[in-house]
Amino acid sequence: MAVVCGNNSTGELNFGGNPVKLRISACAFALLAVVSASVYSAQAFDPKSPIPSPTEKDWVVISKLPDWSGIWVPMTKDQDAQIKTNPTPWTPKVAKYIEWQVEEAKVGRPAPLFVDCLPEGMPSWMLITHNSMEVLFTPGRVTMLGESDGNRLRRIYTDGRPHPKDVEETFHGHSTGHWEGDTLVIDTVGILPQAWVATAEHLGVPNNGDIHVAERIRVDGNLMKDEMTITAPKVMTKPWKTVRSYIRTRNRGHEITEGQCMGGNFAAKTDENGFDIFVPIPHEKYGNYPAPPKQR
């Protein structure tokens, strides 16, 4: 297979007044496509075989993949803009329900979609997250770690395995991936029907089953773009193609930290035995804390 190398191209994008320089090497991307295809498709995946120990060659392949290190911060303003310019093709029934959620939020009763500590799941994580994430490359797998509670975790298998014939449904589903040049192509099935398709933290519905998510993720300089195609026939009239963007930062002050999804619902106290404990703080189902007695 021949690889023809072109010149590097450079450019600059501006996001909120912050310039982001891009440098793209056509040669590097072409070589990555060759290396990845030759190594990861060399052997057929055997589900009965033990997980192999990585070899030196495996780590060499990893070192030639695109640089996705650093902390990736979601562009939340772009999330909102995408919804306005490329709205979700809800079914008429769901569209009416979403309108009701909008009106409820206006009067201080936002829908409690993510208040029970269950994972946001797919595709909501990638659609509406306000939290940063890291991406880790290891032989045969890409792992996404999201800031917040420990349930924000995606495993994308790049070792050539297919989806299980009888896939166990989970909030994030079963994801397989492969590299096409500099682009990670991901296919996700097996998502629980209770997992939300959300367009905001207070707007969305369960997918109700048979959902499929296809993604193409690419990094140009400090900009990551996730091109998503979401097929949810129980709540949408057609597949929805949408894009979500992230900006890379290497500022140590932005490193992801431990989070507790219900941490705000508890207060630190000392019990009668002198032990440090957490006790619940009364709150309404919408997340609001009751007003003090004098203000009621």
C-alpha cells in the first residue's frame, strides 16, 4: 500500500475570543490508517481467549495514534446553538411532551432527569455534558473518563471484536471502534431503553429501546468534534445527525476531579458517638431546597 505525503496545513479558529491553532499532517494521518488497519485486523477476535498482555509492538502502535491527551472541555454554547439550528426530529407525541417540559422549567419546575445518581448514559453524555473528560488510549481499547460521579465511563473496544450477539443492555451500551486515518469511528448498541435522549439537563425522554448511535470523532489541533448519528425509532421520526465540540486545555487547574452526584443533598455533621457523618438535607423533587420558615 502506497502512502503519498502532503504538506502540513495550519490555521486558526476563534472560540469566544480564544484563538486555537490547528496543525494537520496529511502524511501522519495516512500512515495512521495503514498502521492501525494492519495491526488491529491482523488476528480475528476470539471471545473465548484470555485477554492478552500488551506487547511492545502494541504500545508502538498506540504512540502513533493522534494526540488526544489533555482535558477536553465541552463547548456548552455550541450545544445550545446546535439544538436551535438542528433540532431533534421528535415524534409528534414526544415533541408535545418536550414543549410541556419547557413550560414547566419556565415556572421553576425543571424535569428531574438526572437527579437519581444513575449514569447519564448514551447518547446524553456526549449531547449535553457540562463536565470535562479525558481520553485514554491502551492496546485494543479507548476509554473516556468524564468528570462527575464514577459512572461517567465509556469503553470503546478497538481490538476487532464484534458486538455480542446477545448484548447486555447498559446505560452506555456496548461500543466498538476502529481508526480511519485520524478519525475514531464508533458504533454503539445495547443501550438501556431507560437511558435518556436529552437536549438539555431538563429536556428529554427515555429512548424506549432499539437505539443505535454511530460516531466519528476527530481532533484538529485543540478542537475535538464528535459527529453523531442517533437512530431512536421509538421517539424520533428519522436518524438525527448532530455535532458536539470540545476544546482542549492543558491547564492543571482544569484536571478532572472526583465528583458526587448527590453531594449537595447532604451536610457534614457529627453524630452522638462523635463520628463524622453525612446527613440528608431536605429538598423538593425538582432539586430546590425548602425556604426557611420565616420566608414561607
